[in-house]
Amino acid sequence: MSTEIRGRIVSASIELDDGVISVRGERIASVTPFVEWSSTHRHSPEPQFSGTILPGLVDLHNHGGLGHRFDSVDHAQARAAASYHHATGTTTLLASVVTGPVEEMVAQIAMLGELAREGVLAGIHAEGPFLSHARCGAQDPRFLHDPDPATAEQLLAAGGGQLRVMTLAPERPGYAALARQLAERGVVVALGHSDADFATFSDALRPKGSGGLVTHLANGMPPTHHRAPGPVAASLVAAAAGNVTVELINDGVHVDPGFAALVFAAAPDRVALITDAMQAAGLSDGEYRLGPQAVTVRDGVARIANGSIAGGVSTLLSCLARTVRESGIPLRAAVRAATSTPAAVLGRTDIGDLRPGQYADLLIVGDNLQLRRVLRRGSLMS
């Protein structure tokens, strides 16, 4: 079965004011300027101009949505969370689990690994348990501890090769050995929930280190200061040098739009927009959960009892739109940050762009980036 979709095409590798994407089965067959397409398809029905076509979005950090959680052992609940994000334009996502009792994390990762092997998920992100108590945010401090190879091995084994990212605090004793252990197993080491100084964080981000990603830049970190630049400045320096990719939650809650503009100015090709979405994404204010913690969402902001922000309630498309509208980032740069850059973190060349041979993951949006249609693996999402 073939499908032709016509519109303005915007991706990291191509920008056409009027183009046609031909889809064959699960894959993109061709991407062609409309004038060229029409000259070779004179006897074919002309596809209508449908809007702006973007690659399917890629979210590296997502805890759930529409009332469903990934920190669960319920396959149906995790599948429903993934389906919600697929239908809202995030055609590829990692399922993130937060710090909890090790046996619970192992069970959650084992369940999510099964969904990853089915292709529902792109893998798993373990946010903990080797994080800083001082910068734990919504992570439950009772279950945080120093890096431990045996615990890490339990989590790796549970994932069955589907654990793709783990967040570590580089100042904790045992970090370097654990980072090597993870890197040897193909896991991307992300630095975050850290109270490290500039030198310690920078050292972990150098090419000789293992840090390829920074977890939600500026959140779970000390504020940057001109006499104590800390992890934020270290991350921006490393990203500008091309040594690391920084996650950014530009949802109007986690960072100011001006800070997002600064991050893009420093390292435009090394920003990965994320949602950090949790159970309440897509729903109204109320009472929810994130791992072991109770969460209250009020006025669209999720917090635990001590006031710490507890994940996000936005979709990745809304974060992308906010990046364009409020942070002043050109559409193509914002699209790159939500597609090809996070895909590169995962080492995936079959998603994140609009090129022949890639999966036919794409979304059609209107003039204000409002969602019209989503295709995932060539199939229309309801």
C-alpha cells in the first residue's frame, strides 16, 4: 500500500515549501519537491496540500501520561501511556522509571523491556538510584545510594538489553567505575540530579569520560553563578564543543523561555527537547503519583509535598511549539531538537528525520503547530 502526503516539509536534513512524501508500508520511499513529483506522476491523482510535515518526535525522558505510568508492572498501563504520546506526535519514546526500592525498579524495567522488544517503546531510561541527595528533586531520597555495580547489573539484566540510558550523579563515590560498566554495555550515561562543582561535572563530560547526555539541564542542579558556574555552565561548555547533548524541558514550568534561548544559542545542534511527562500529562489538576511519591498538580504544575517539581504535564509537540513561539528559535532548529538530535543519542538512523528508507513516522501540523495527523510506522494514529 502506498500513500502520498503533500505539504511544507521541515526536518533536520531537508526543507521544502511544497513537497511530497511517498510512504510504502512502514517506510518512507521518497521525499520530492512537488513540481518534480507532478512531472513524473501526470496520470496520478494530485495529493492535496495538507499543512506542515514534521518528522515523528523523539522523547528521551518520559514517565507516563493520560493517567498511566511507566513506573508500573502493569503492561496495559504502560502500553496506554505510550499510545497517548504516540497519538500526540511523539512516535518514539524512552520509558523512564524513577528511584525506588531496587526490587521494584527491577520489576518495572523487566516489564518495560518486554514492550521495548515489541517496538512499543524505544527502550528504558533509569533515573536513579545513583543520584545526589542534595539535588534529588522528586526522587525519593530514602532509596538513593552510591553507585553499586551489583545493583546496576540487576537493572541491566532486567532490561534484557533494552536499558538505553541511566542518570548518574558524577560526584558520588564509585561513579567512574559504574560509568565504564554501563558504557561497555551500550548504555548512554546521563549526568544529572547532581550537586557537583564545575570541575567535577566537566571532567565527567570530557571525551575521555562516559557522559554523553545531561538530564533535564538546570533542573536537579544548583543554579549557575559567575563565581560558582556548576553543572549548568559545565554542560553548556561541553555541548558547545560537541561532547554532550543536553536535555531541555521547555514547557513553561521547568525553565524560562529566555534560558531555553540561551541554551540554543550556546549549542543549537546539541539540545534534545524532552517532556519529563508524568501520569498527569493530558489531564487536569488533581492527585497523582510518580514512583513512591504522591504528586499534586495545581495550575498545570506537578509538585510533591516539599514543593519540588515532579515531572511535566505537556506533550513534546507543545514544548516544540513553545520553543518557537516564546524562545524565538527557528522552526527547523526546534524540530531538530525534538527529532534528529535525540535520535542520535540513541544511535538510531531509522527515525528522527524524513529520508528515504527511514520509518514513516511523521506528523502534520497547522500554521500554529497544532496537530492534525500522526503516522507511526506508516499507520495513521487515532
